Amino acid sequence: MESAEPAPVDIGEEYRLLIGGEWVTPDAGTYPIVDPNTTGVIGHAPEASASQVADAAAAARAALPGWRAMPMADRCALLGRAADLLDERIGSLAGLVQGETGATVNVTESMQLPSCGERFRQYQTPVNLDETLAPYPVEANPLGPGGLAGAHVIRQPVGVVACITSYNFPLVNVAGKVAPALAMGNTVVIKPAPQDPLAMIKAVGIIEEAGFPPGVINIVTGPGAGTGAALVESRDVDMVSFTGSSAVGVKIMEAGAATMKRLLMELGGKGACVLTEDCDVDAAIGAIATVWGFHSGQICTAPTRVIVHRSRHDELVDKLTAVAGMLKVGDARDRGTVVGPVITEAHRDRVEGYIAGGRAEGATVLAGGERPDRPGCFVAPTLLVDCTPGMRVVREEIFGPVVVVLAHDGDDHAVELANSSDYGLFSYVFAGDTARAFEIGRRIESGNVGLNSLAPHTHAPFGGFKMSGIGRDRGVYGLHAYSEMQALSWLSR
């Protein structure tokens, strides 16, 4: 995506809800959206009433038969057209994205905006997921005569999918859910995070122009948990695809159990980053520093928990301390800013509470730890050492620019420390060669493990072990996630 000066944000712009193909005024009024760079209001989001949430789910239900009956090639063609429109026009939302999310220029231009179109484009080509099983001889039995049994396994759409997303990457998260769900023949109701829904509303307007039938895509927004809860409890919703905290994921499981909701949940992370004694420490430092410089640590795949061989501990810590001091903290719209704000004042206070708690438990703060002297929701890049596995800063997801360091005495000890976590989303291993990294990585209880790199395979299955979630998406696995498996069988005599 070409960089350009972001368009100014119109604070007075009116935003509406998309329900059944119509952009409607919210029954419950609006609520303010706050810029974490300044804590000033940058716009007002629509607040859907409970009846409007129900209307959106009903509209998706009504549109389902026609959409699922459409050939997959035709559905995918619309996704490709949406990707083209997003590529052409989503850059105009840069200023709004930076103002809502606090994402720096680099994060906005490298991920927040271009990844939206990319995730739609991944599903523009139809895929045949059907499978015919080999004939199987069946002997006569009390249930019927014998013969040669045949079976054909197909993937059917789940139905209406509630796509409930987190605040850190609103456009990317929604695109990653909506595109495979639509490709499989589901209809969707999008519920963005309450902190930053404005750019997503505009992006849905762009997507809708591709020509999707009314009701196939709907979007409702609200300031609290009520909007999402209404979707989860709705009998018109068959599946919930959620990205967010593990605590909210548990509540969704509980509420969805009454109607046996299908679930896809990408939840919290506390990524382990294992460094062996023969690793390239400088390469690892570049990866670890992304906790500070890539969206201020508000990314669930970040390597926030560093587990380094004792013989390389001091070298690593010295270099990390130096790097932390070189990272510019400032307004996300300043092209020179490396570390922008966290999403809200309340979240800033939460992160600061973890840092203070780490100190109280005996950790040493070698970098950061003090609030930057500027308005806004800023946390300085922070490094804690002398950490032990039982500390809260080591065990719990902080979701901010905070790195904790533990020392290990060998591969077995490193794996033990890495696995001493309730989370298991994305971990990393830096070793002298890939073969050794591979052997360590396969022992780590994590849905994804990066070997000597942070770069993921974009078509590999993505999801977590333990409290980090349920299910997998991306690539063909995303189509599997938004489908039910059906077997059609017969007997030839």
C-alpha cells in the first residue's frame, strides 16, 4: 500500500448500522469514540438496541437459503471484487484507524489496512472440500442386507455466524472471519469491539458495494457487552467466531451452550520465546522488541515471555535495555513514532498495575516502568528481569509493551518453563540451527511455534492450546472452521 497523508477525520460524521441491506439509524443513540493519542473524542458510534440486534440476526437468517444455494464460485467472485474495492479505497481510512486504535503509521500501513483486502483475496478461488470414501463391504445383519457401502463427505455451511472482534486489529480480525465464513455459504452479523468500530463500519460499506445480497452481511455496534451478548444468546445465530480475552471467551461458551453454538475462538496469549545458548541473540532481540514497537504489545502473538539460557542472559538483557531506550514514544500519526498509545486510559492503568505488581513480587525493572510525560494513553517500553514463573507478570497476559525475562539451564528446563502457562497461542524458539529449534518447538504446548523467525505461514492453521482458544482458521482451515461435516451414505447390492 502506498503511503500518503491520512485524510482528516470528520468528528461530526454520522455512522449507521447495516441490517438486512439497509443502513439504519441506531435506536439507542450514539456513544463517543476516544482517540488514545490525546483522549479527545474523534467521533460517535451508533448504539444498537436489543431489537436491532435481533433484526440483524433475523436478516442474516432470512438471507441464508439464497446465499448458501449460490455456487461457491459465484460467492468467491464477490469476495474477489470486495478485495479489489478494499485495495483501492481502504487507504482513505488511515487517519480514522490511527485515531481509533492508536496504531502507528508503520502498523497502519503494514497490517491494519492492507491485510483487510488480502484476507478477502485468500478466499476468492473456490475450493472443493468434498471427499468420496472408498467402498466398504458390509455383511448382512439384523439392520438390513449386506452389500457394498459407499459414502460421500461434504462440507455444509454452519448457518448464521456472529463475528465478534477485538480492538487491536479491527479490520484484519473482521476480514479474517467474514471472508471464509461467506465463502462457505454462511451469512454474518459483525459486532466490532466497542472502542474502535468506526473504520469497520466504513469498511463494511466498501465491501457491500461488491454486490452481496441484502442480509448476507450485517453490522451492529454498542458500547458494552450487551450487543455481543444478545448475538450469542440469539436462536438465529448458529456460530460465534470471537477474538478477545480468555475471560470473555469463557462467558461466550457458557451463554452459547443453551443453543449448542458452534465456536471458533482466538483468545489470549503469553508467548514464550526460548533462546538456546547457541542462538543468534541479535536476531532474537529484533523479534522480542516487536512487543514494544508493534502496536505497543497489543498483539496476542507477541513474544512477551523471554526464556533465555543462563549463559546468554546478561548479554540479552543488556542489549534489550539499550533497544528499549532508543524507541520513540509518541503520537501514532507522527511517522517517527515507534511506540504509540495503548487503547484506553483504563487499559494503561491496568498495564501499569502489572508493572507495579511485578516490582512488588521482586522483579527488577531495567527499562520503562514510568508513565511518559505526555497526554494520552501511553506506556513506556518496559523490561522486567529477575522474574520467576509464579509472578503475575509472568503468568498473565498484560497486552501492553512489557517484556519479562526468565533464565533456563537447558532445553528440558526451557520447555518446562514455556509450558508452565495457561496459554498456548504462539511461541518462538531461537536456536543455533533450525533442526534444534524444531525439536524444542514440537515439545512446546502452543498452537503455533515460530522457529528462528516471527514470520508465520499465512495459510497454516492458526489457533491456540489451553486457554488460548478453540478451533483453527486461515487458509483452507478457515473453510473447515465455518462448516459442518455431512456424510451421505448408500448401499449397493
